[in-house]
Amino acid sequence: MEAFRAWRPETVVLMDPASPFAEDDDRPGSLVEMTRAVFDYSRSCGAAHCVFVGRHTYYGAGASRPLFHVEDDSPSEMNAWPRLGDLVASDQLASSALWKFPELTTTILRPCYALGPSGHGTLALYLRARRVPVVWGFDPVMQFMHEEDIVSCLVRTIECRPRGVFNVAGPTPLPLSWIVREAGRSPMAIPEFALPGFLGRLGLPELDRGAIAHLKYPVVVDASAFRACTGFSHVYDAVETMRSFRDAFPPSP
């Protein structure tokens, strides 16, 4: 609250700092509380625009889910992954501001995975290890975009101030096996029943068990509404994005 009083921001961008693939997490509900506080402070300090940056994993991954999600699609699979429930609750709390606070322009973004030379983000953490765990018999397509394109997306959002909920994506979705190999890593196929016992061992990354579904089933979003509303277009293609990550984090011998 002191920061809001001191700066009196015109635009506020709230980005979820947690990684849904990581094992460690803040206490449940922390993102919901943060979201509520940021919107309350934004209104009390006279901000004109509030941007909530969520995740495309909001929709959930499952065998019965559609391949392409539009903004009106409902979330699912929350019981299998409590952390996803925290994200969904925060997203819906931000979405409620669209009608509860008409004086505040609210934008909810659901971007796909970011990847780039900083090494930050869900997909980057997953690809850091020399060997990358995949679920035996599954090869879902994944959406990702260069982290600089994510920044450009935020700039366009602040400039255009679109009101509503928008998916954000870049290049065409590609199979997980291609992504792992293009990153210079070796995929390690493990049967699903055995995978939890390998996580965090043998040089494999630590993953929340709820994230295993996202290694089996695709979560792909239709981002045409955001492009039409803001004129946004990604600059980096899939190969350039993967190369930027691989050059910054070459695979260990």
C-alpha cells in the first residue's frame, strides 16, 4: 500500500511469480490475496488500468479437453492440481473486476510459456537439466514464445488498454519431443506410474505431480482476439526462440 501511495501509478501490471512446474510454492491462496489487494489498492489510488497476467494453463490439461481454447472456455482438472485452483481463483477474481469496477480498465492476459536467454519461466526451468523427463507414450504439442515477445505483448496492452480477457500466443504449437531435442537435451521417457519417483533425482528437474498431466495432454490457446484488438504480432519464430535459450544454457556434457 505504501508503494501505491508513493507512486500513484496510472497502470498496474500484476504478474504471477510462481512456477506451476516447481515443487516448492508459497502458502495456498497467496496469489488470490495478492490479486485482491492489488485491485483494491489500484482503485483507492486512482489507477486507470490494471493488467493481470495469468497463464494459459488456466484451462487445464486432460484427455477430454479441446485442442484449442478460446477465452470463454471453462477451467478443469483443478482437483488433480491444487495450485491450478489458486491460479484459476485469482484469474476469476481479476475477471470479476470487469463488471464490479467499471471505472477501472481491466485486462486479463493468459499467455503461453515464455522462453529465452534469461532462463526464467516454467518451460525454461523444465528444460534446464541435461535429461528431460517425458511420459512414456505421450508427446503433446506445446505453445511457447520468446520472452521479448512477451514484453512486447505487455507494451501493446498498456498502449491499447483493451478491456476483457485475452489469450496470448506466438509461433505454431510444436511437439514436446521436438522442443526437448531442439534445446539440446535428451528426453527420458518414463512410464507415468514410475515418474513421480524419479522427479528431482538422477539429474531430473523437480516437478509438482499435478504437472504430469501437462506432459501428457496439450493446452493450446486461440490468441486471435488479442491480435485483432491490439495488432500484436510475435517477432521470434520457434527455431529462433529455442536457439536463444540453447545458446544461453548449453547442455552440459
